[in-house]
Amino acid sequence: MPSDPILNLPYWGMPFYFWSAVFLMFGCIVGSFLNVVIHRLPLEQSIVSPPSHCPHCQYSIPWYLNVPLVTWIYLRGKCANCGARISARYFLVELLTGVAFLACWLAYGSQSALLALAYCLFLSGLIAATFIDFEHFIIPDEITIGGVAAGFFCSLVIPKLHGATTPAASLTASFLGICAGAGLIYFVLRMGKLFFGRQRMSLPEFSKVIFTETGIVLGDEEIRYDELFYRKSDAVRLEARTAELSDRCYRDVSVRLTPLKLRIGEEEFNPADVPYLEVTTDSLLLPREAMGLGDVKFMAAIGAFLGWPAVVFSLMASSVIGSIVGVTLIALKKQTASGRLPYGPYIALAAVIWIFGGRLWWDWFWAVR
């Protein structure tokens, strides 16, 4: 019977397949909690209070109607009180987390139960980050910076996480992974900003462009400010034939808009005080971002758990995955070439590949060179 080398116990006298079922069920329970994290964390709400409730009617869900997987199927994806639809995401996250926990146990349980649990913790963070990034285009610090701390601590307790034999060697590998993850991705971010940080949009001559409180209107299309401005220094620039405010008009002037300042010619305004601006122009220079600082911190967390080789592998693999997804979406006309895609999910998928086979590929690649 396999045993845990750290605890020196034969899994408490229970067979391996019994713990397989335990990990699956425990993963589904954790997935239920991750649904709370995914919904509340981007909204800066407490993940503890109030207890689980329907977002539509605020009905407090009793424990017997909060059983992972079973309740959603039993209620057919509807609230038991008001009948409102409950997103299939809740079922998907619970199932995905349960399968992830089971996979960790099957892959690493025979080596160490603690090692399997460490990977379960790591995958939980990846799942939460992925769904939040898809919906909100952010990865909260609670996941990224918290992941760095958790990875460093797990490296101390479980040296096998980095294939080390001593806590000191494991901590060194974790620290190098953090530095490599943050440093490498930050370098890519800065180089991307330097060479590809702007996008020129050519327009027909004398095209009308309207700046509203929420975005830039071009004909029937609106480009929202929250899709353009990732940092305070990002700016929209153009040369206007005419620029009209509610009380004045300009001709042949430069216009520059940032989240904090609107500049028309030599005059400056607070954007909050200018609810409407109409210009005619033949081009726009828009800010563009390939990655955000959230991706930098996210990769640092991956390095803390998996080490610097996983960082390099995840960067390369995520680039390939992201390119395939982007080209496919463009071909299917689901996305424009200038459209915005979250990058965190591709990094997360690459890290998962590393855990369940990428490390073996990495070792094989360097062995044959």
C-alpha cells in the first residue's frame, strides 16, 4: 500500500481509490467556494459575509440547497425561491475543481499527500484567476500576491514541490521562480509597450468622432474607456480639423485625452467636467496593452509554486495557445484583430500543462541536447 513519505502513514489505513473519491468530493466543495470568490472578489465584496445567497432576490441559500453539483442539477439551474436563472458557470467551476483535485491525487498522491494538496491549492488559484480574468480582465492581488506567499510557504513545507531534498534548496528554487516570473513578464510588458503600445486607426476624411462620458463613438460603434485606459499615462491622441464643446469650437488643433486630463490645443480640462466632445478627424492614435501588471504578479505566483523552468515553459506555451485562440476567433469573426483578450487564462493553462506533463517534456528536451 502506498504511503506518504512525509507523514509516514499508509494513508490512514484507507485504500488509494478511497482517497481518490475524497479528493474529487473535496474539490467540488472547494469549487463551490471558488464561485463565491469569482463573483465577489472583483466587486470588492467580502467572501465570508453574507452567506451564499441568490444575487437576484437575495434569498439566503440553506445548506441542503447548497450541495455542489447536485443542487444545480436538481433545481435545473434556477433559484429555488424566485426561479431566476443561475449561470452554468457555477456547475462548471465545481466540476472543474473536483476533476482538478482528483487529477492531482492520481498524479502525485502516490508520492506524497501533501504534494498533491499543494498542487490542489495552486490549481484552485488558477481556476479563480481564469474565470475572473475572462469576465473582468483583471486578476486580483488576493490571488496573485497571495499566491506568491502561498507558494513560498508550501516550498518551505514541501521541498518535493521543486524536486528538492531540503527546505533551503526548495526555498531558493521558489525565490528564483518568483524573480524569473515577475522579471521576465515585466520585461515583455515593457518591450511590448515600447514597440506595440500604440495603434493608429485610419478613418475617412472628416469623420465624426464623439467623446462621451463612457467611451468614444465612431458611427454605430463605441470604444469604451475601460477598454483603452489601463494606466493613468495611457492617452488617446488625434489631430482634429474641428473640435466642438458645448460652449466653444476649435479648428486644426491637437487633442489628447488621458484618464485624468483632456488637452485641446493649449487648453486643459478635467475630463469629468466635459461630458461631450465632438471632433472631425481622419485618424486616431489609441493606447494598446498586450499584458497588464496582473499578469506579472500572476507569473510570479506560478514561479513561487513551480520554479523558474515552469515560468519559461508557461511563457512560451501561453504565447502559442493565445495565438491559436486569437487567430481562430478572428477566423470565426468572433473577435477583431485589435480586440482585447485576457492573457491570464493562457498562462494558467500553460501552467497546468507543466504540472501534468510539461515538466517531463522539459527534462527530455534538455536531456537530448
